[in-house]
Amino acid sequence: MADVLKNNTPARDPVLMPLPKACAQCACGKLCFPQALPNVYQTLLPLARDSRTRLRRGERLFNIGDRQTDVYAVKAGFFKTCMRLSDGQETIVGFHTMGEVLGLAGLGNGNYSTHAVALSDCEVCAIPLNKFEKLLEHSTESAHVRVLMAREIARIESHAAVIGAYSARQLVARFLLDISARWAERGYSKYEFVLFMSRKEIGSFLGLTFETVGRTLSYFQSRGLITVNGKNVRLRDISALQSQLIHTT
Amino acid sequence: MADVLKNNTPARDPVLMPLPKACAQCACGKLCFPQALPNVYQTLLPLARDSRTRLRRGERLFNIGDRQTDVYAVKAGFFKTCMRLSDGQETIVGFHTMGEVLGLAGLGNGNYSTHAVALSDCEVCAIPLNKFEKLLEHSTESAHVRVLMAREIARIESHAAVIGAYSARQLVARFLLDISARWAERGYSKYEFVLFMSRKEIGSFLGLTFETVGRTLSYFQSRGLITVNGKNVRLRDISALQSQLIHTT
DNA sequence: TCACAAGTTTGATGCGGGTCAAACCAACAC
DNA sequence: GTGTTGGTTTGACCCGCATCAAACTTGTGA
């Protein structure tokens, strides 16, 4: 939780501090605050409470409804963000990994709008809200945050549209391709990866049951499109997977 | 009135020109750029290309993929925003009415991420992007736009979660209650309203077929929860509708 | 005004995916 | 090691919603 984090940032105006070039060296590279904004690398990390905040698998970064204290950049590991529906059940609205920023939706009313739970051991930059807002007084950084938020809107809109319109096969195929693409962006193989979430979590994200997710994976395997072994997945025929997307049953 | 408005707006900065008080008089009132930000009423409208841009039913405000030129505030009428899926079909991702801002998602890459189509005759403020960005150099306005975007993220996240998890009855009940609440916010009756979209459009938004939407409305009517007559709806038992949301099956 | 297109309602039927169940496996605590 | 818990796979069944169809209503344009 945010409270346990220690503030070790300098006392002077943090926004304009010479940077420890930690962002530049960070494994997230350009993914976190992406292209065309070199200044951000120099301004973000020095604002963090602690550039090495770690969470263990299962720990929560923040809770829905809690007063927002920080904005977070994921440095390593995987998170899920969850929403609680009116009937009490929890639904996953996103999976997040290195280079992504968590907590932006909380800027709407000052409370986090989702939970964020670590799916693996994680490392984040926690940027206290007041420092973050200080950063946003600079128009370049401010514009950049708008870009991040706008992308988030477009991403979720597309997800919502797809959830309502696609079949289980289409959804699972799209999910695998999405993971693969994000993996490739980070320099890993787009063909082989480890799912960092359970079938149940995939199902919750896609609006399916875990049995259907598992069955669909088995189906793809039986057709030679992928190889699955537990959480290990290998995409054997990406274009065939892609063609699953356009074919209405 | 003009004097009041002049007071807090320095004359030399073009962004903060004394306003023609149109925003203050606008029917959107506080809904457009909501509470706690009086300055915005005074700065937004003067930036518009034309404070009386009108569209007729069926016209498009912008198209997906087009280079973004403006951000829009809806003054009157109803819009839908649509996304095109990889298989070519179009899905509705939102309905929008007076006081809501369209085009914010386009700030992500400079292109509109959805279509926006007028469902009725409409009137909008079209604010050219360069003027909008000028406005955003002021930290108050910039923060306000972040609030709008953050709310949009939370709204769509919740929509995506619900689409995947709710049954047809739950979805339609929630939809009616949502319309009702937004209607009430604008000073109209929360009990009686005219649906400004077709069954097919509701279905597209909720991930259902138009037949299922119609049947569900008929079902609610048969149970005395609502009265439907074409596009005219009257909510007769709001709490019973709300209880539809929590009851699984 | 009429004519045609589009939207709505209701019914009949079938399938995709939810539900229930059982066996198996991996992770972890002790 | 052993027990426990949670995740995975596969099968059997069935229900909610999609699909197909037909009759009807509403809207729109000449």
C-alpha cells in the first residue's frame, strides 16, 4: 500500500531537479512515458517516493474507493486492475506491465476507480499526487499525460466494443495476439510467452468462464494454432489466429 | 453581467478574452465543464469556430481515423460514438448529450478514435485544436480536462466490466437507469423520457441483439416495472429495476 | 397523399457458452 | 514427505440469447 512507501526525494523543487538519469536507464525505456518526450524521463523518476518500491505477488497497490495518494509507473512485473460491480462480484478491466501508468482514472474524483493487484512480484515508481500535479504545470508533461489518458480511453473503448460483439474464439485469439504484441514491444518473443494470469482471470477480463477459456485454448491447440502447457503458450500460426478475428461463426 | 465576467479575465490574453457570456447562458449550464471551474465557462465558448454549429440527424461530426481538427462540446441533441471492429462491423461505444465533450480520445494520436453521429438535430461548440491546446496551457483548465478524461476512463471501464458480466435483463435495466439519471441531471423527469436511439443501437451498445432488447423491455413492462410505447418510456418502479441489477439469473 | 424503407414486436428454433461435476495437477505450508 | 488449497482439463447437460421469420408500425421522401 501507498502508506508504507518512504519519501526519499530531495526537498527543493523536485520538478526541476537534475535527474539521476534513472528513468533513462530504466528497463521500461521509452515505453513508460513514450517517444518524443525526453524531458519526461528526466522529471518523472526523481519525483518518486522510492524508485524501488516492490510488491510481492498478491499484494495490492491500491484499492477501489481509497483516497488517491499516488500515480504509479510499473517498472517490472504484472498487475491486474479490477472493478467491483453492484452485485459484489469483481471483474478485471485490465492487465498491466512494465512501462504502463496506473492510477490515472483516479484523477476524476480523487479516489481510485479500481483495485490494482500484483500478479507477480512487482516494482513500481510511486509518484505522490502533489508532485505529479506539480509536474503537470509544465505544458509538455501535461500534454503527455493527456496522450496517455487518451490512449487509455481508446484502448478501453475498443475492449468494450469487442467484449460485446465477439465470440469466445475471437476473444481468446485477440487476447493472445494482444499479449504477444505487447511482449514484442518489450523486446521479448512474440511467439512464446508465459501467461501471468489464471484462466479465471482471463475469463473475467473477457467476459467468459474459465472453462470456456481453457476449452478455447485446447481447441486452438488441437487445430495447431498454438501450443499450450499450463501457463506456457507458444503461438504457432499467428496469421491463422488473426483470421479467427474476422470470421464470424 | 458583462462586468462580472470581465472581472476575472485579463483582456490581453486571447484565451481569456471577455466572453460573450454564451457559455454562462448555455442550456448545458454546469454540465459541460462542471462545478468548481467558473473560469471555464468564460474561456471555452469564445474559442469556438462558431457557437452555433448545427448538425442534422444522421450527420457525422467526425469520422474514425480522420485527422483531429476540433474538440466538441455538445450543446443540444444526442450523439452516438461508434468504433469499427476488425471484421468491419460497427459497434456503439457511447451515447452523448448536452454538456458532454466529444473527441478527447483523439488526443492520443491526433486522429479520432471513433465516429460521432448525430442521433437527432444537434448543436455543438467546435473548438479548434490549436485554440484548445492554448487553453490547456492554463493549469486550471488543463486539470479540468484531465478530470473529464479520467471520468471517461472510469465510465468506460465500468461499461466494459458490466458488458462481460451482466445478463440481458441486468444490462437493459442498467441502461434505463443510466438514461434516467442523466436525464434527471439535466433537469428533466427521471421517470419519463424518449429514447433517442433505436433498439438496434441499444443492442449494439450493450452487446445484445435488437430482438433481445425489445423482448426485455416487453418483459419489464409485463412485470409492471416500466411502460414502453415505441421510444417513449416511463419508469414505474425504479427500485424494482435497481434490484434487477443485483439478482443473478 | 401514397409508397417504400426502416424499425418494432412476437414467435419458433437452435447453438454457444454457462453451469455442474469429477479427476487431475501444481504450489505451498508444515 | 503429506495435506490442503487453488488452478486446470474434460465431459455432460441445459438455458439464455442469437438466429430466422413473419406481421405490423412508424418514419420519410417524392
